[in-house]
Amino acid sequence: PDLLPACNGEITTMSFLQDVVDILLQYVVKSFDRSTKVIDFHYPNELLQEYNWELADQPQTLEEILLNCRTTLKYAIKTGHPRYFNQLSTGLDMVGLAADWLTSAANTNMFTYEIAPVFVLLEYVTLRKMREIVGWPGGCGDGIFSPGGAISNMYAMLIARFKMFPEVKEKGMAAIPRLVAFTSEHSHFSVKKGAAALGIGTDSVILIRCDERGKMIPSDLERRILEAKQKGFVPFLVSATAGTTVYGAFDPLIAIADICKKYKIWMHVDGAWGGGLLMSRKHKWKLNGVERANSVTWNPHKMMGVPLQCSALLVREEGLMQSCNQMHASYLFQQDKHYDLSYDTGDKALQCGRHVDVFKLWLMWRAKGTTGFEAQIDKCLELAEYLYNKIKNREGYEMVFDGKPQHTNVCFWYIPPSLRGMEDNEERMSRLAKVAPVIKARMMEYGTTMVSYQPLGDKVNFFRMVISNPAATHQDIDFLIDEIERLGQDL
């Protein structure tokens, strides 16, 4: 009650916010301190019982509110900690954080120039720059920042369908033939999720075989396209992956582009994880052919370290997104405004309310330059190579696939001493499957580090180490290996 807009609330407000900032600054400094835990792990029921989280009729004091802030951060995962390797999005960028604070204070919506003048222009400038980097002449085309790669991929599917059958917008799926989409068996689950949401159905997503490194096999793609056409289905989209979630594999985009051109199918590139490599002169060859795509997903909140969330969908053909999604709501998009209406971008989005995601990326880009992002990305890839070289011939480690990783994903099994002499049979497999989950649970209970594991196809649980945090060093990689061995020796 004493905070603004209360009468004479300025002093209380300033001191309250100053206290909040102090709590946040302590947390930020702690995040980078290797002697602190990555996580203070408690089981859900423990956390529920230890504190009163319930909502009450009566207000709490500001002291209690500050305590709530401290408690929340006490149990938060320090995703900026140099030893947090769990997700594709890690790290904590100071300029990005400042931008996020500014965005929240400005608290506006991205739908019109009328209420988000600077932000709308920055989105225009930044998306054009990203399209230039993809390789579309003069950065032509369109795009939008969406709430994460899954939604960006869904936009691509929506637009590809509209391009082929514009009548679907009014008449729905009943008015058009049975559509099929193609993606690799290692692609992200969001491709199927988008098909389910758009009424295309998950059965209409055909999974194409991958080679042993996790790359889509173009000859299998062509075979499955012909098969679908023979059954009378209409192939409308191929989603190629640039940087798969588990292996970090890059599909052969040039060969896929040739097939899409031959059969007149929309080519989408899901570069949510690998798109950042376009910023690096040393590594961007892995996305050769991306300029031939009709649409590209690229998540700066992954490899580029922009705070969550920041995901771009880029579309080569201008105007298509607008015709696909616009509804001409006259209370938002009045046609008789006094400025250039092309900057009212809200009608091309699926959302009405849309958070300002561009400012973090734009401000970081100003602060680092393209070369700063490049250095950061090259460093993460160099760390992944260091890890690979360290464990590829080390006793107790087995690589999931042969050869140097293409991205920062390093996939391996830790083989405890008790399994090292065993012959490769069912029993060894079922025992090996239990190793990674136990080591992970111990890591979290000690709070020392976090790294992800999963099974894939016929391969039992293995560690998937990913590096996207520029704060990580060789010592942190060494620490991870020592920690896995310390926690897994007795298994």
C-alpha cells in the first residue's frame, strides 16, 4: 500500500526496489562463484512443507515480500553457473539482463508501432540482419520473435500449409487433401506437436532415417516422399534440423534443398540450436544450404546466450505471414492511423499479446558486435572438442557415436569399474541404463554440477553434455569428469 502510485510513495518505492536489486546482484555474483552450489536440491513435497506458499486474503509486509524473493532464489537453479550444463540455454549475460529489466519496466506489447515504437523498429532491424546472415539477398523476407522454437516451428508449418492451400484459412482441413510433413527421426518433438495443434495429426509426420551421426539420409527422404505421393497424400513441408537436440547433428541441407525443389515442397530449417553457428566464420559451413530454405527457426536464447526467451522465425517470402495470419481487428489495426501502417506487425502473429523479446538480443549485439558473439560461440565449440579429446580414449568412457562432434553436444557413457570387463549383452545394457540416472541424482543432491542424460533409439541412457555458457572453462570440464568418476565409482 505504501508503494507508488500511493501518495508520496516515491521514497518507499525507491528503497524497496533498491533492496530487490541488492538481492538480485548478490544472486548474480553468486551464480559465477564456483564454490557455491549449482542447485540446493529439495524434493517437491519438502519444499511445499518447509515454507508457506499459499495465497491469503490479507497483504504481507514488504519485509516478507523481500524474504519471498530471497527464498525463491535460494532454491532456484543457477543457470548462469559455469558448471550448469543441463540445457541448451545456459549462462547469464549482464547486458541481456539489463535489457530484460528495461523491457519489464517499459511493460508494453509488441502488436503496434503506436504502443511500442522503438521495440517494433528494433525487431524490424534485427530480423533483417538475421535474414542477411542466413544469406537471403539484402535481408529480404519477413519474420517474428515467438515464444520459443516449438512455436517458431509451428509457424513454419502453418505458413507452408497456407502457401500451398490458402483456402485452409477459411474452410479448414476438411476442404483440402491429406497433408504430410517429413522430418528426421532425431528431430525435435515440436514438429509432431505442431502437426497435432494444427489439425494435421502426428500420423502425418513421417520420420526419415538418420545415419550413425544423426544426420537425415536424403535418399530415404526422397523414397518416403514418392511413397506418400503414391498413396495420394500431399507432401507440404520438410523440416531439416541444423543442430539436433541430442547429437547436435546438422542435416545435409543442400541435398535436402534439391529434393524440396524437385518436388515443390516447402523447406524449413529448424536451427533453434545450431542457428547461432551462422555467427561464426569458422563453423557456419555446417549450415551450408540454409539460404535455400523457405523458413528458418533460430533461437538466440540458446547458443548466443540471450536470456530466455528469444526465438526467431525467419521467412523468405515477404507478405506471406501477414496474409496467413491477419484478422484485421479494427480496434487494434485501424487503417486510418497517421503513420506508416507497415510497422503494425501484430496481425501477422498468432498471438495478440506479445512480449518484447528483441531488446535483449539487440542490446547484446550492440555491446558485443557480431565478432563478440563469434568469439563466444567458437569458445564453446572449442570446449566441447577439449572434452571429446579428453574422454574419447579414457578408461571408463565410451562415445555414443564416432568422430568429433559437430556442435557442442558430446554424447558418452560412463562405464563404472564393475561393468568394464563384462561382455556386451542384455544384462550389461540393463545395468548400464541405470548408471547415468544415479550419477545425475547424486550430482543434484550434492549440488555440484548438472548434465543431462537420455536414451535414444536402441541406445540406453547416456550423458549428453552441451556447452553454451561462455563462463565455462577447461577446469569446469575437468571438474565434470572428476565428478562423474567420483559419483559413479561404486555403481
